[in-house]
Amino acid sequence: MLTIYSVSTLLVALAEMGDRTQLLAILLASRFRAPIPILLGILVATVANHLLAAFVGFYLADLLSATWFKYAVALSFIAMAIWALIPDKSRDDETGRMHSGVFLTTATTFFLVEMGDKTQLATAALAAHFHNIAVVVAGTTSGMMLANIPAVLFGHGATRIIPMRVLRWGAAALYLGLGLWALASTAGWLH
């Protein structure tokens, strides 16, 4: 279980670096300057979003336990490796002008922006692969928070510590490694 948690945490933490949701976290922090409600909003949105993704991944894997589906999951990790190399851009219109408080604005916006994001898809793929919703969601949520806590607390300065290109390449390497491992496992090469 520690391996599932560690892999989930590391993959999402690296994939989140420079991702549109991390850019959103920086944008929210610079607009509201209230780190605690922003971080709580990110946490609630991430848990809800990743639970949804993990359930979908888990049940699809259970329903579609055929070999072709296992190959599809493995290939999805390889596709995410390529996707991780593509930098996301910040869009100022993502937060809008909501009048409902920092927490609700953050939770709602973060949840919606995370839909279809590579970290959400990674959560679904991890749950499909490992068949453990609770540990995968705990890991992916931890990874999301590890990436976004510094983004919220230090704003734009957080992204200057480690170059985004290095982080994207690290995430891509991890996704590629997991994809190749899943392919080898499905093909029966790891016995």
C-alpha cells in the first residue's frame, strides 16, 4: 500500500507542476491573499474530484478486465507522459467574478478546472491499475497539496525554485516508466 500511495503522490505532485490548476492556485492566491481558505478549497475540490475519478477508473477496470483494457490503461500512462511535456497556460477568466467567498470560489473553480485535467485522468488510471480507491485518492490528493501549498503560499516565486521544464520532464519520465511497467506486466514479461 505504501508503494501505491508513494507512486500516486509522486506522479500527481510532479504532473501538477506548471499545470493549469497550479496556475489557478497562484492566480487565486494573488487575487485573494487568503491562503487558508484557498488551501481548504483546493483540498475539498481535489478530494471530491479525485474520488470521482478513482471510482470511475476502479469500476471501469473491474467491468473491463479484458487484456485490451489493461493495454489501454498502460497506453494512457504513456500518453500522459507526452501530455506532461506540454506546458499549460494561465487564463484570467477562469475565476470569474464570484461573490460567494474565497473558499467556495476556490473549491468550485478548482473542481471545474480539474475536470479532464491530466492529474484527474492519472487518478482514474492509477485506480484502474492498482484497484485501491482509498490509497490512490490519498496519494493523489497529497501530491496535489504538495504542489499547491507552495504555489499558494509563495505565489509566483514558487515556480522559480525549480524550472518548470525540469518538473515536466520528471513527470513525463514517471508516467512513461509506469506505462512501460504496466505494458510489460500485461504482456506477461514480469514474472
